[in-house]
Amino acid sequence: MSDFFGDIAPVSYNPDAEGLAYRHYNPDEVVAGKRMEDHLRFAVAYWHSFAWPGGDPFGGQTFDRPWWGDDMAAARLKAEIAFEMFEILGVPYFCWHDADIRPEGDSFAASKRNFDEIIDLFAEKLDSSKVKLLWGTANLFSHRRFMSGAATNPDPDVFAWSAATVKNCLDATHRLGGQNYVLWGGREGYETLLNTDLGQELDHMGRFLNMVVDYKHKIGFQGQILIEPKPQEPTKHQYDYDVATVYGFLQKYGLEKEVKLNIEQGHAILAGHSFEHELAMARELGVLGSIDMNRNDYQSGWDTDQFPNNVPEVALAYYEILKAGGFDKGGTNFDSKLRRQSLDPSDLIEAHVGAMDICARGLKAAAQMLEDDALEAPRRARYAGWETPEAQAMLTSDLETIAARVEAGEVNPAPRSGQQEKLENIVSRYV
Amino acid sequence: MSDFFGDIAPVSYNPDAEGLAYRHYNPDEVVAGKRMEDHLRFAVAYWHSFAWPGGDPFGGQTFDRPWWGDDMAAARLKAEIAFEMFEILGVPYFCWHDADIRPEGDSFAASKRNFDEIIDLFAEKLDSSKVKLLWGTANLFSHRRFMSGAATNPDPDVFAWSAATVKNCLDATHRLGGQNYVLWGGREGYETLLNTDLGQELDHMGRFLNMVVDYKHKIGFQGQILIEPKPQEPTKHQYDYDVATVYGFLQKYGLEKEVKLNIEQGHAILAGHSFEHELAMARELGVLGSIDMNRNDYQSGWDTDQFPNNVPEVALAYYEILKAGGFDKGGTNFDSKLRRQSLDPSDLIEAHVGAMDICARGLKAAAQMLEDDALEAPRRARYAGWETPEAQAMLTSDLETIAARVEAGEVNPAPRSGQQEKLENIVSRYV
Amino acid sequence: MSDFFGDIAPVSYNPDAEGLAYRHYNPDEVVAGKRMEDHLRFAVAYWHSFAWPGGDPFGGQTFDRPWWGDDMAAARLKAEIAFEMFEILGVPYFCWHDADIRPEGDSFAASKRNFDEIIDLFAEKLDSSKVKLLWGTANLFSHRRFMSGAATNPDPDVFAWSAATVKNCLDATHRLGGQNYVLWGGREGYETLLNTDLGQELDHMGRFLNMVVDYKHKIGFQGQILIEPKPQEPTKHQYDYDVATVYGFLQKYGLEKEVKLNIEQGHAILAGHSFEHELAMARELGVLGSIDMNRNDYQSGWDTDQFPNNVPEVALAYYEILKAGGFDKGGTNFDSKLRRQSLDPSDLIEAHVGAMDICARGLKAAAQMLEDDALEAPRRARYAGWETPEAQAMLTSDLETIAARVEAGEVNPAPRSGQQEKLENIVSRYV
Amino acid sequence: MSDFFGDIAPVSYNPDAEGLAYRHYNPDEVVAGKRMEDHLRFAVAYWHSFAWPGGDPFGGQTFDRPWWGDDMAAARLKAEIAFEMFEILGVPYFCWHDADIRPEGDSFAASKRNFDEIIDLFAEKLDSSKVKLLWGTANLFSHRRFMSGAATNPDPDVFAWSAATVKNCLDATHRLGGQNYVLWGGREGYETLLNTDLGQELDHMGRFLNMVVDYKHKIGFQGQILIEPKPQEPTKHQYDYDVATVYGFLQKYGLEKEVKLNIEQGHAILAGHSFEHELAMARELGVLGSIDMNRNDYQSGWDTDQFPNNVPEVALAYYEILKAGGFDKGGTNFDSKLRRQSLDPSDLIEAHVGAMDICARGLKAAAQMLEDDALEAPRRARYAGWETPEAQAMLTSDLETIAARVEAGEVNPAPRSGQQEKLENIVSRYV
């Protein structure tokens, strides 16, 4: 046991606690027919909490961590302390990138050896704890070799390197019993159209994803393959812009039944959407897979990856997820980082505890709204006109037939109130 | 002949003129193998120039026009003066909305009678002038009956009304020899998810569009059916968000071979894209149809619909269009409005003349860049690695085969400069 | 009594009500030493609720109101129904613009006669009800004469017209016992720098405001003169951009002791600030006057003027106000409008009731945080280093003296955690 | 002579060159009465070109430079190659930050020793070349000690450290004959209001700046002290938001006659302004000092610091500068960085050469517009009404007197066209 977290004890549910405790997240409490833990399926993101040094574009490292270093001893210490944090928090899941768990070696094979050692260590840890793997992923964006893309790189050698990397990460995810495998294309896009062959790059990306799906089936991985949309940053324009864009891409390359989405609030905001929009759209398109629950500052134009702290927003997100039947293999990953001034180990704990409580409050509010039919009843009433046989018949009719009826004066629509403020008041009563 | 435009004479090409003249737009000058007029295919938008009163959310009408009024005499006078402007400008095309050319009647049939009278008048005008119809469209957003959508309205009667309206507008477009028929879904979307059934609305929209395509074939309309993407405004969220979103929608409803896109710079900007991005994406997806050439202010968050005035931007747009082979049935519609303080008839002429010159400069620069292979040569060089048999073979290979090669140390990518600044300098030499 | 609101009864506090009721706003409940009504000082904005027809840039009127019309009978009916709503809501205040309470006449004098008649009517109403006037203001932006500005118009006749209008509005506000007089410069700014003399316009605006202040003193008006900042919309660039900009302007024209600010959440957001930032800045600069409590959609780039519905945001706003000692003459004006699909009279009531409850929840949370010293204690601790005599002495020292000490090695700063997440968690426990 | 730039020869003016050359920037050509070099006063920013490794928030170093390293030998090599680049470009000026020219030592004194050695080297270089120092500045934002601010840090020791640093940088700037000294407060602001005492921080910042001004006078530095506004990034909210905000700050702390502004296009854009707005505002307020000529991508919400490439934008910027009489001690600093994929030494040269040509084109267009009175004549005509004695008298009158005249019917303003499109067309003829 390291002394990194000092005397911070495992956090438990205690609504009346003075100090650190879950005041709302009660893993065993049943909400909408399931334990809260089984609904929310919280995961800690290894990279932000353990590999990010606190830098920003105008400043370097602010955090002092005993595991800084680029050797295997540091990587092992980092893993030890990560699992200590998972235990303190009592989270059921974590997620990793390859590049953030192991030091880069001086060749692909050397990096892979480092990676495999850490995966071995993770396997032991998973055996001896209740923590599980929500998803694994490959970091195909940090190293300079990926500066012009991974699957979409003008250099076929980078495509090859990326393919080999994903194979190893998918193998490791499979071995560790991961529930999902995620692809985020931070460099799949362009900085300037002037040097970019957009059509060729999209085709390569489509082909790459097909190979990943083929390999998943070959090895018998039962988890979901997930794409994570984001419109920009680091790349000026990213191909996986938002849910609707990715869905169009999946259809074009024949993958809409094979691949789902990992949707992040911060990325939704950068794309000009609300989180609930992206979730609802994915649900209706049949591709809702998992979520990254980390907010962006609406007024900072970059990806701020903050821990959630607004119950009304979070409640609307879980509402859409519950309408989809809840998570199957997906979960709630905190792809969130501390503010760079939050230097202390206790800040790591505080941040996650606060976020988990916010999510618990959001989930409970969402479940209650659904149980009370508080929003669905007025929604059904609003569309009730479509349930008549005449209305349904129109959907299989044609313009001329419909026009004849309208021109004959049989149709004269009367606007009805959309009652937005009343519905917002209803939500406010739950949050 | 009205005296609205006073002594403003038809505008002609004269690069050395002191006063009003085309200094760059020379219709008969051959650029990249075609007359400039045949490349640019300019169209005036009837609504902005003749039906918009100069209002904004905080103020009403500023323009005084002799044709203000809601009777047929006013509508006829408006049409007369519109054609006078087309003659002064020498533009080959115009575009209309039904609601902006005729007064609303007190029933569907009455509105249709008004509409048909104006279409008769247009038919005469087209016979007696060189002006042609680039496209027609239905205004399914201004009247309060459309406040909750047209094809996506919760009330099936509005769906019916919309279907009948589109039928008439498509008939009229066909009759007038229109080259395209455009659908812009300004109210197809939602103000709040709380009262919206997003999945049902999308299905209705897909069905509606299929009916339009069926009807087009039935009547033998040879023009293109075009969707005009826009992310928001007037509606908080619009379904036809951007090119990629619409393409996904078309695929889902089996229409990607039937429907193309009318792409507007202002809407691209609102969606977070450059105009050239949207054009390139549409070209690569095979759905580039026509353009609305009107810029938005990047720093005003609403649709400012200004006349273009930045040659470097316009050149990059025409570059993508030329790479697509130029317009077939599409053209350059100025969906632009005067600033509301630009009160004078001469402002209408100035605005179009300036815009046409900007487009001419952009087209010529784009054509020259293509002819000189100034951007395509470095682009091909950047992707040249993919032309080897080994690289091509990789695209039909699989993860394991590729990974074996990488793990064996055969692949070690070396980053190469993307030369963005150099490419930008090249463009600057042309604009 | 009109039948506009049908059987809607006056709304009262009842936390357990099933239907329409205040669940949180209890006017007589004492919070932080004052009755909630006296803290919040709610006002209804006459213009949005009674004069706005539901239009937007792409569509016209959606609301049907019995008082539509431009004659005095309609204006009187509008006033009657407005006061009926004030009674139903039990709000203590309202606010008006001249142009929204009376029909425009065909001369300045004719408009003034109409205005005076309505002011007479308001005077009677105020005598016979508990409603009071929070503020009056002049609409110097809707009519086309103001299209190029009011005090900043290139035409001195518009300056004169504006001065006369403000005089009358200030007289009327004084007569009705208004607590404040507000100036919002919706057209004070520019559409294009190309035709604007920015320096001359600012000087005219400074001179105009000095005249208003002089006149206030002359007539003995004891209320506050307030400027309402907004960065843009309707004008592309408005001079009263935000709190800091207006403060600089006030200083330049010698008015920083005479004029305070009316700060709106929506306008703060358009300027790139949080509401609490603008409030805190105004408090620290000594110019916090009153607020408009209406949110903007962070993802729509125009002024959406929605009723507040997010308690965490509202609590942070009232926190800054309570830190300033609460409102003196200012109050909470709902400069909010219904969504244009919210057609029903009951929507007007629902919207205000929901908003008032949100504000009440925010106020109570803010008051409790202050009482508990929950945020102030850690804030004081963070700055405690400045309380030492050595630190204070440094503020009256000079660079050389300080540098000598640093170069001698006496100073070696050690970063300490900013604890942002922990502080956010504290706030979450209150909201 | 290093071989970093290989065979790249000094760049000279040659409008007909095939390869690398200035096609528009001709230092000795007289424009508006001055040599172009003396107008534009170009400077290279040491940090972006020589100290930035190509990282972004999702990836590390991409550039390979022979001077990477944190010892004095590397710092000296960096300086040698920097001056080689200045010679190749023929730029008259450069600018530096302390932290980017010297390695950090393990104490303040050690860092100062390193710094002084490089300043010695610079002094030799300046003696032996035509290059001069446009400005120096202190980097008070990169090191973790500044994470919570420099002058505004809650820890007085950081205030002290910052004061000592600025003293040394100002001394060095003075010694090197620098024309200006710049302060950019990248960390002066806040991440969260929850832990911030905004009023105290502003007071400290005001006091700090007064100390700097006092010290400037004490040592007889004749250059300008400049503040560089920026609204956000790295800090969520920065106090020096924009020109108007800084002007208000300067007035509050009695410095509006002592301090001017260094205005950057990219920062203007982040603040929601056009560059020309910020320049015009600064000119009218009497605080226009110098410029950073680097654009932001309007559609990326962070500071992209790109080299300028749009003549129409740049022309409008120089137009405002020429109206202010041109630069006195200020100049045109390229605070621009290569895109991170632009790996080659030649990219550094290309980027600056292209930018200098863009600026030259902009300057020439601006000068010609002024000489032709192309914009000023219509502007004067627009405001001509204010030149009458009656209009001028109104500015010293009062509300009552003016109102009496208006009520008597003597004033009836008639709107006149603002001619925005016509003016935009005029500009287009020059660019």
C-alpha cells in the first residue's frame, strides 16, 4: 500500500456525513429496477487521473506525482496507486489507453513488451479486486508519428503502425474481459484542406474500421466496438464530428450494425449540440453504446474535460439513457481531469466523489420522471393526431392524393401550444 | 417600365469604369473551357431582394418599397420590378419561394390561385427575357401553422398542408423549366427535446422526401431535388444540420442517389465548418448540387446572409466546385440580403454587382490554380506512398497480417512536413 | 375583469400543491434577514409578455391576443390584462418601454399624447394595487428612425428625438414612483466600421448620458440611472459591450458615481462571460444596480431571452448579489419571453411561476452558503498570506526593493491547490 | 554559421521570382510618405519560432531542432540560429520572453545569471547586425509557480517573484534599446470565481502596473509600456479582456496616460471583436501602441496563432493604424507559430515571407484608400449634419431645451442609406 492517498479511507454512502462521503450514490439502492451501481457503471479514466501532468498550451506540469518517469518501475507504481484509488472510490470499472499505462519503447516491439507487462499486472489486479475493465483503447494521437493522422495518414506506414497497435489493444481488452473497445480519432481529420485528400482518407478510415470489426469477430470478443465522436481539437476538423456524422459514415462503410458510439458531453458541446441531443439521436439510430460523463465549459472554446456538477443537465442525459433501456455493456466513464491547480491527492478523490453524487442525483431524477410518466404523457398527447388511421394512411400515400384533400379544403391546421416552459417546470420539480 | 431604379442603366463589363460596372465578371470570357456565365450561373433570390422589409428581432421595416402590400396588384408590381433588376444586372437566373411571390389567401385554394397567377406572369416573363429559373421552393416556415414543423409537425394536418404545398411548387418549377427544386427545413427540428419525438419526426421527414422524389419522377421533372443544410435558426436544432448529417439521413431513407445538396456558406459557418469543407465533403459523397453564395459574419451567432466580399474565401469555394467538374444543373444563388440600413434601390444593384465581381475573381483564381496544378501536385506527392502495391495490398489485408509486419520491425514511419504555410502562400499568389 | 386568463386563480405558496403554485417562493418567508419578496423584488417585463407577437427572423406572429391592434383601445385593454397578470402572479413590480405601452402616433406630439394617457392609466392602477414600478425605459431601437443609432446617430435630428423621448420617459418614471430608469442602447454601436466614426459616436453617447443625469437631478428623481450592457444584437457591435466596458465609458465621461448597471444573464453570455462574473465585476467596481434574470441558450448565438430554469446557475448569481448587500433600488426583472410555440395564456403564468420558484431556490441556497461561510472561509484562507505586514508593505514598495529580496533568495513560492472541484462539490450540496 | 537553414539564401524583393522572394514587401519602397520597412516595422517572435516544440493538448513535440535542451550551450545555439533567420528574412526587429531565451536555473539568481548571459549575447548580436529589439517581456505564465497568477496570485511570494522578474526584463529591454516593454497577463484572471477575490486581485494588478511605470521612469526607459489584452486561454477568464476593458482598468488605476496596448488579431477574435474594431477603439482612446499580427481560426475556439494570409482583413487593420498616424515605437510582431506538422526549417522561412507579403499588400491597399479619400469622404458626408451650429449647440444644451424643440414638431428625422455594400465594394477594389 502506497501512502499517496494518506489517511483517506474508502468512501461510503452516508447522506448525513460531515466529511467525504457519498451523499447520493448508494450502490445497492434500487432505482428503476436495478441497483444504482449496475445502472451507472462508473469508470475512472486512467489517463486523466494518472498520466496527465497538469499542462496546458501555455504552461507545463503542475502536479507532483511519485510515479512520474518513463520507466517500468514508474509505470508499475502508477498502476498500484491507480488501483488504490479505485478501491477508495469503490468504482466498478476503469478504462485505459496503451500509451498512458506503459512507457514508450524504442521500437514497436519494445513498446509492446512494456505494454504486455502492464496488462499482466492489470490481469492480476482484476483477479484480486472487484474492479473490472469498461474499455480499452489505443492512443493514436500523442506521438509525433500520428501528427497527420493514424488510419487516415498520408503515409501508409502509419496506417500499418496504427493497425498493429489496435490489434494489440483489442487483444488486451479481450484478455482482461473488457466490455467495450473504443476508437477515438483525435488525429483523423485535417488541419488544412489544402493538403488533404478527404475522400481517400475517409475510405481508408472506413477500411480500417472494417478490419477492426473483422478481427473482433475472429477472436471472439463479445464487447461493443465504439466510435467516440468529436468535432475538433486537437485536429481542426475531425471526421467523427458528431453522432449523425458518424452514423452516416458507418452506413457508407456497411458498419451501422457492428459499431456503436461512446458519447461525451464535452464533445457534444463542441459540436454545437446538447448532450441529451446526441444521446437521443444515437438511441433513435440504434447506436447508443456508452458515455463519457465530463462537461465542457460552454464559454471556453476548447475541451475542458471537467467533472460534471450540474444536476439538471445530468438528469436529462440519464433520462435519454433510461429511455434506451439503460446501459447494456456501456457505462459512465469520467473522461475528466482535475483543474491544473488542483494539486492534492485529495482533489482526485473529491472530484470523483462529487461527480458520482451528481450522477446519482441525475439518475434518480430521471428514473422518477419516467416512472411518473411526467414527460412521456404530454409527449404522447402532442403526437396523438398521428395515431388515427387517416394520418397513418397518409404516410403510405403520395403527394397528389394528399394535395387533393388539402385543396378541397378538408385540412386546416390549428397550432397548439408546445408548452416548453411548463415542461421545463416539470423537470425542475425533479432536479 | 417602373421608375424604381431611376436612371440606373444595365450593368456591363468594363474593368476601367469609374462608376457602376463589372470590373471582373465578363460573362463571355472563357475560363477553364467555359464562359464565365455558364460557370457561375448567378441567380438572384427573390425573397431577400423583394420581400424582406429590413426587420430584425429588435426592429421592424426599414425599406420603403412601392410594392409593399398584400394584394395581387402589389405582387404583380413586385414581379415587374424584380425582372427589371434581373435585366439591369444581366443575371441568367432567379429563385423563388411561393410565399414571397404571392399574397396569402384565406384558404389553401385561394393562396394557390394567387400563386398560379404569379407563376403565369413569371412564365410570360421567362418567355420574353433571357432570365431562367434556377430553382423554386416552398416556404414552409414563416406562417404560424408551421411553427412546430412542416413534414415533422406533431399535427398530421400540417404534414398534409406541406405536402400539398410542395406538390404545387414542384409543379410550378417544372412548368417554368426550373433546373432544381430545393427543400429547406427551417422548422424541421426542435425547440426543446422535452416535447419532441425525434425518431418519429425523422421518419416522417424521410417519408415526405420519398414522396417528393416519387412525384418528381411521375411528372418527369428532370431537375435536381436539393436539400439545404442548416444547423439552427430559426429552430434551435434543425435535422438537416450539415452535409454529413444530411448524407446520413439520405442513406437511412434510401435517397442518396436521388437527392443532392444546396450548400450555403452562412449555414456552413453556423455548423462550425468552412464553406470549402462542406463543398468538398459533398463532392466526395457525390451529393454536391448547387450553392447559396452568401457569407455569415463569423462573429455574429445568427444567419447574417451578407453578400460575399472576401476573394480568398470565395476562391477556395469555387476551387472545390471546379474539382467536382463545375455546376451541372446547380448555380450560384445570392441568398443574401442588404443590410437593413441600405435603403436605396441603388444599394440592391451595388450589392449584387460587387458580389458578382467577387465571385468572378474567385472563379478565375481557382481555375488558374487548377490549371497550374499548384495545389494538386503537392497533394498527390503527399499521398504518393499509397500508390505502391504494398500499400494498396494493405487495404485488403487484415489486422494480424499487418501487425506481424510491424512487430517484425519492418515499419518505422518518419513524419514529413505538411507545408501548410507554403500552400497558403501559393493560394495567396492567386487571390 | 377580462376573461383572458380564464379560471386561473391567483398563485400562492403551497409546496405540496398538485397544480399551479409556488413551491419555493414564499414572499413572507425570511431569508438572510429579509422577506423573500423584499430580496427578490420580482418584476414582469411588459414588452415581452404583452407586446411581442411571437415572431422570429423567419416567421411572423404566432400568438393570438385580444389586444393586438395599434389604437388606444387596444393599448388600454393590454394594460388591463397586464395588471390582471400581475395580480395573478402577486409580483411586486413591473417594467415598461414607451413604445410597447402606447401606439405610435403620426408625430412626436401625437405619440406623447398616447403615452401620457397610458401613464395616467398606470398611475391609477398603481394606486389601486400593490404593484409598483421597478423601472421605465425608452425604446430607441425598434422604429426605423433609430436604425443607425439613437444618441449615436449620424443624424443630429435623431439625437434630438431620442433626447426628447428619454425626457418624457424619465418624467413618467418619476411620476409613477419608479425605482430606476434604464437605458439600453440596442442601436448604439455599428453595423460596419466602414461608415462609422467611433470616436465621435462615443462622445455623443457620453454627452447624452450626462444630460440624462443632469435632468434626473433637476427633477429630483431619486431612482438609479442604469445602463444595460449587451455586446451585440441587434447591432453587430454595441458600445455597451459588458460591465467592464461600460465602466470604462462611465469613467471617461465622468459618470462612474452617477450611473449603475442593469445586468442580464443572456447578455453576459453573449459577451463571453458568466452571469456571476458580470455581477461580481459590477459589485467590485461599485456599479451593481439591478438584474434581468433571463437566460440565453449557450448554444444559440442570439439572444434567446428564456425564463431561468437552472438552480445551480441562479444560486451563483444571487450569491454575488447577496455579497453586495442585496438589492437597494434594483430588483429581478424577467426580461424573458415565452417560446413562440407557447401560445396559451396559461403559458404566460407557468413561465413566470416556474422562474420565480427557480429564483427562490437560488436565493435560499445562496443565503445558506453565505450564512455557513461555506465559500468565504476557504476564500479567506487562500488569500491569508496577504494579511501579513510584510505582504502589505510590498504593495507600497517598489520593484527594486522587492527584487533585491527575491534575488537574495528569500522568496520561493510553493504552489497550493486551488481546490476547484471541492468548492464545486460544496456548492452542489446547497443547490 | 550553422547549417540549420541549409542553402536558403537571404530573401529579397523580386515580384517576378519563381522561388522564395518577397513579391510585395519592398523595404525601401515609399508608401504614404515612409519606407515600407519603417511603416511595418516587422518583428519575429523568438518564442514561437525557436522555443515552441510543436505540442498541443493531445500531443507532444513534433519539431526536431538542434537547440533542444535546457543548458546554456543549447540556449546559445538557439540564439545563433535565431539571428541567422533574422538575417535571412531581413526583418528589422525581434521580441523575446525571458523564459524562452534562457534555461530555468534552480533559483531566481541562477535563472538571472543565465538570462544575463543571453542578454549579453543579444547585445553583441545587435551591435553586429541591423536587427533591433521591438520589445522584451517576462514569461509569467509557464512555470507552475504562476499557475494561480503572477501579480494577482493569492500568494504574495509570487507577486514578489513576478516583480523581480519584470524588473530584470525591463532592465534588459532598456539596455538593448528596446522600443517597448510588453506585459501579457496570461494567468492574471481566474479559473473559478468560487476561489477568487476579484476585487483584491484587480487592486494588486493595478498596484503592480504602477510600480512598473514608476520603475520605467526611474531608469529613464523611453519606450512604451504596453498591455496585451486577451479574454481567455490559458486562464478561463483573464482580466485584460479586450481594449475597452483594459482602458477602464488603466483609468481606475490612474495609468491611461502612461500605458498603451499591444493588440493581437487572434485575441481580438477570441474576445468577439474584429481586429479593426480593437485598433479603432484603441486609437480613439489614445492607447494604440503596437500589434501582434497573427490570425486565429474563427472556427477554432482556442488561440491558433497562425500567420496572416487574408489581405482584405489585413488591409482593414493597417487602415486603422494609418489613420492613427502609423506606428511610433510600435511595430508588427508575428506572434505566430507554424502548424505543428510544418517540420522543416524552410517552413519557418516560408511562413514569415508569406506573412510579410500579405502585410505589405494590406499596407499598400490601406494607404491608397486613404490617399484617395475613398472611405473618408463618404464617412464625412454621413456625419455632415453634426457640423451645423445648431447641431453643435445641442451638445451643450439639455434635455428640456431639446425636447421643447422636438415636441414643437421641428424635428422629423429621415433615415438615409448606410451604403454598407457600396463601401465594401470600394474596399474590394483596393484589395
